[in-house]
Amino acid sequence: MATGRKKLLWAALSLVLVFAAYLAFNNWQLIPQPFITYGGKGSIADTSVAGTQYRQYCAGCHGNDMKTFVNHEWKFGKTRAAVFKAIKYGYPETGMPAYDVTFSDKETYNLTDYLLKGIAITAAAAPVEAAKGPGVFQTDLLKIKIDTVARVGNIPWCVAFLPGGDLLVTERGGDLYKVSADRKLQKINGVPRVVAKGQGGLLDVLPHPGFSSNQLIYLSYSKPENGNSSYSTTAVMLAKLDGNTLKEQRDIFVAKPYSSTQHHYGGRMVFDKSGYLFISVGERGNEKQNPQTLTNDLGKIHRIKEDGSIPEDNPFISDKTASPSIYCYGNRNPQGLTAHPVTGAIWENEHGPMGGDEINLIEAGKNYGWPVITYGINYNGTPITDKTSMPGMEQPLHFWVPSIAPSGLAFVQGDKYKGWEGNILSGSLKFRWLSRCKTDSNIVSAEESMLKEIGRMRDVRVAPDGYIYITIEDPGYVLKLLPLY
Ligand code: HEC
């Protein structure tokens, strides 16, 4: 039967066409590749165009495995149209870049579908896995056992040490905790009201060097402007810790101006040997206006006295247009600040854009170059500048391409960890590891990435007794590193 055969032929042809359309939609893969492997490995088999684009452009902030989207409170909508819009135009106030110059609309739709499919697979395949707590890690020189000190909220931003063995831990959402030597968690009352949006919230906590006699602590946080939380800035509160309550609270530093963006607060603090307080403030996502001008406080490291007053010998004190607390400028988003145990010098790490995270030696009056020089490029793949160096601008001691998204910074002190003495440690939010850099005077000569996949590392500190503590996120843990010999 001629008509019957024709029908069959048409049916076969449409089947082939439908299959071809499916393949094209699926970036010519027969079987959709699982782009996620579980157990915290984050390794990805997928080589599709959208998958490659996701890993190149998005994973740095949103993670390879898309877990950050799974239990996510969607701000702008989870529909195909809303996700397309988010990628194409971005939300600059939040720190979400625009990709209209990077991708065609077709590519953006493919990426949207890839993302939505990936989120669905991640959500179905595994409950959001707890960060790796206890365990043993082999590193180049040492075997390290992870000791779980405390389970604290979601983002334990900072851990600090009190004389007597208690710890203070900030949770970015706005809570401060004391972890007693017997590892009980107690909430501290009297913390400031914070803007816990985007990267903002309760940030660092730092005991006064004379805490045992004065019980003073410093808290850095994202402060709302006159109770209006659409504008915020990095501020430092000084308070007395009386039992589990803060008293006599007062702000001793408020970076100006307030900004409507919700990222790049900086917020780390450290005392130097002479008793000056250093505070890092990020450029609030406004690199064109802030880091290279001395008339405002953003994109700078500041130096103040313990009571908030300005040291007479600050570098820009005689420039009447400059903000007097500025110690150095041209910084992007500093996330680690520490004093060298021998030289006393202040070392810093900061987030670059896509590539170009840095470790810097912080010196009075210096310009660290952002955004005039950088080893990074824009998130959308376009160049920021063709310059990596300029006269009058400081070179980093070390930089990372690709970015590791550094957090926390500490020198290994004492002899608890054989072979690591004097090395500098940076956490990595993005790669979920601890970076250990060997330093010979001011040269970083070697680097090892350790404790791989332990979790998004938010802070790393060395306690007065020489033990290394880290915090990891989602869920939040304070962990202690025990060397096994
Ligand atoms: C520099 C960091 C960064 C990069 C790179 C980045 N994002 Fe985002 N993205 C954010 C932030 C911050 C938000 C704001 C929402 C939030 O806080 O989770 C966001 C929001 C989003 C949203 C909206 C979520 C919602 O709640 O409605 C989508 C969708 C999204 N990003 C997808 C992508 C994709 C796809 C890429 C890569 C092309 C990408 N992002 C690259 C930081 C980033």
C-alpha cells in the first residue's frame, strides 16, 4: 500500500527530526551528561557549550555543583524568563554581573536551561550535603585530623580567641556566639543591628589586646543608614563583654559614604604591634568611583587608635581633602588581614574580579592599583585594563589566576605543625580548600592547596597556643586542625 508506506516514511522522518531537535537542544549529546558528582567532589564530566560557559563564568560565585541554588530563596524568580533576565542584564546592586556582551540571546537561553536542569538534578539527586566535618586529610608534609569544635549557623564569618580558651564566633546573619572551652555554644546579647543582605551582615570580631583586664571587643558589621536598610556601610562597634552581654556599645568607625550595593564590605580587623587597629573596607562594587580617590573610605585599609581616634602620623593626614583614617588605597575587597609574627608587618588578601586575587604587604600611603592595574578581567570576560603594573602602584606578593576567592589569613606560629612554620594560610571559598604559601622574607615561593573539598572556607586563624582553626559554611562549622604524628 503506497499511502501506508508514505505515512510510515513521514512518521520515521519526523521521528528523526524530533531526535535531531532534541540533540541540538542538548548540545548534541545523546545522553544528558551528569554534570555533578556528589560527595562534595564537585567534579564535572559535562563538556557541553553551556556547561563550559557555566564553569568559566558562573561557578566562581555560584559553585560547580549549583548547590547554592538548591535551597535558595529566589529573589528575582525561578522562571525561564526571570533567569534569562538575571543572566543578560545582571543585578549590579547585588553583585550579579550582566552578560549581555558575553552571550547571544540564544546562548543565554541555553545557559538558562542548563542552569534550571542542573538545579533540578542536584535537588533530586542529593539532599544538600553537610559540609565535611571530621575526617583525616593527607597533605604534602602532614596528616591532619579535623576536630569539630562547634556547629554554628550557616556562615561563621570569623573566629577569635579569648584568654582562658573561650572562642568568639560571628554568624553573618547577625549573631555573636561564645564557645566555651568545654565547647558549649552561648549567644551574646547586644550585638548591633546589621544589614544581612548579599555579602553583608555581622563580620569580624576582635578582642582588645588587653581584653583580660578591660573585656573590650571590636565588631565589624554592615550598618544600615539611619535605620534605612537600603543603604549600608562597613562600621566597627566597640563594646564591653560582660558575661554574655555587650555593654557600653559605640561605633568608633563608620566608613563613608553609605552605599546601596550589597557586596565588597571588607570588614577584617587586626591590631599591629604598636596597638593601632587596621580595618579593611571594600569598594562596594563601585570601582570607578571609590578605590582611587582619597576623599572617601571605600576600597581602602584604615588605621585608627583603639578608641577610634586618628593617629597623628597617618599618611594622608596633611591632605585636607583626604579621609584621615586612610592608611592605603586602591584595594578591591580585602577579606584577610594579619600581622606578621616576626616583622609585625600587616599582610592582606583580597578578592580580584575574574582572576587576580592577591596577597599584599600593606604599607603606609601605598596605592594597590585597583582598578588601574590588575591580573584579573571582568566577570563577563571583557578586559578591565591592559595593565598589570604601573609606576607608583604596588605589585601583589602573590596572585591567583583563576581566583580562589580567598578568606581569612593567618601565619602559622609555633612548632605544632612541622614544616609549616612561618607559612601563610588563606582559606578558599570557591575551591573549598586551605592554601598554604611558603614565604621567604616577602616572597611567596611555593603553594600547596590542602584539605580539598572540606567546605567553603570562610575564615582561618591561628590560636595563641599555635593551633589552626578554620570555619566552613553551609552548614557552619568551627574546626580545629590536629596534626597526626
Ligand atoms: C561575581 C559573582 C557572580 C557571578 C560571576 C555570577 N553570579 Fe549570579 N548572582 C550573584 C549574586 C550575588 C546574586 C544575587 C542573588 C543572591 O544573593 O543569591 C546572583 C543572582 C543570580 C540569579 C538570580 C537568583 C535569584 O535569586 O533570583 C541567577 C539566575 C544567577 N545569578 C545566575 C548566574 C549565572 C548563570 C552566571 C554565569 C553566567 C552567574 N550568575 C554569575 C553573583 C554572581
